[in-house]
Amino acid sequence: MCFATLYPDHVAKIVLLDQGHKKMPLFPKEYGLFRFAIPLVSVFESVFGNAFVKIIEKPFLAVESEVEKEQSMEKFCDRFYLEESDYIRKAFREEVPVNREGIRLLFGYYRLHLPKLLHRITAPCLLIYASFKDKNMKEEQVTAKEIEHLQPNQNIELFKMDTQHYMHWEDEECLVKIKAFLLD
């Protein structure tokens, strides 16, 4: 999204999978109890940069054993109602290693206002979003509200899927839609 707004002449089309239509929550639930520290940690990272990240990086750099990876994958699939597959298993086994720059990138992403960034994209854009229908009532309501507040933009095509966030693993229709958009 950032690249598409900064260098629009270099982007012919852009596909967003469940990104751009919602602001990042102040306390992202993915981080468990640590979520309540995220805003403060984000401010410190912004002000003190690498010096601060060097102090906090150890918990982010922990490496899981194969058994722990398998357990994490099972919990992930249960949480998102996904069937375990070789593709998901490979994604968990070949995770991108986290380093200091990656941690800084995560905090930078946390501070972005994605809906504002979305409206700065001038290239044709396909935004495929998860409705969370019959999966997570609270997230379904938040998503519906955010989609309703999106300002109409002629270059953004919205495509709703009654899935959760990992729609490309849950429903083949997602990949079919992406292919049609890119080949059009």
C-alpha cells in the first residue's frame, strides 16, 4: 500500500487481502496480554529507535521447536476454522525470521492509518475483505461499519467474502477473483 501511494507510476494494479479498510486496533488482540503495552512500546520505539528495540527484541526472537510449531499451527487452524493442509504446515515451518528491522517495521505498520492510505492509491485496486459472518460477531460488526465508512472511490473494487481473515486458505473463490482481476 505504501509503495503504491509513493510510486504510483510503478504499480499497474494492487490486490489487498483483508487490508486497508480497517484501522489497526489500539490494543491488537493477537498479542495477548502484551497488547495493552503495545501503544506505549510503539511510542518508545518511535522515539528511541534501535536502541529501544535492542532492549525488547529477545521475546520477539524466540525460536519454536518443531512440536511447538505443530501446536501453534493446530491452534491457528482451530481459531480460524481452517482445515490443516500441507500449505499451512509449510507456512508455519518456513516462517520469516524476525530481526530488529522486522520489529521496527511491525511497529511502523501499527501506527499507519490504513483507510487513509487506501484512498491515496490511484492504481486499480481489488480489496477482498472478510465479513466474519457466522464466525466472529464482534469482528463482523466492526468490519461492516468500516466498509460502510469507506468513501466511494472509482479505482477500488470491493469483494466481500463470508470468511475470516485468511480467506485465501479458506475459500478457493478468493484466488479465482484475484486471477480474474489481474488478467482483466
